Amino acid sequence: MLMIQQFMAMSEEERIEAGNQMDGREKNQIMLEFARMNTSIDESMARFISHYQNSKLRKQETKLATCY
């Protein structure tokens, strides 16, 4: 995780230069860390959307139940 934090703290030019200096193993390590970060963000967003949709459905069901 430290490697990704250092990489993200660099300017774009510094990242390009660092990438040019990295071997395949180091590049792969960076890519794996980015993939883990994106996965956790996607999972959080999916939970939020699911909760939001369920909340809207419950409100619609309540409205329908009070109409009858």
C-alpha cells in the first residue's frame, strides 16, 4: 500500500518517469493495488444504490397500502 501512496503523491510527469523505471513486477504491483481500490469503491456504490432503490420501493409500497 505504501508504494501506491507514494505513486499517487507524484505529479503526472513523475509518475510517467517512475513507470519508465519500473520493472514488470513493480508495474503489476501498482496495477493490482489500483484494482483493489476500484473494487472497494464499486462495492460501496453498489450497496448505496441497492439501499436507495429498496428505500424507494418501500415508500411506493406504503403509498399503495394507504390508498386501499
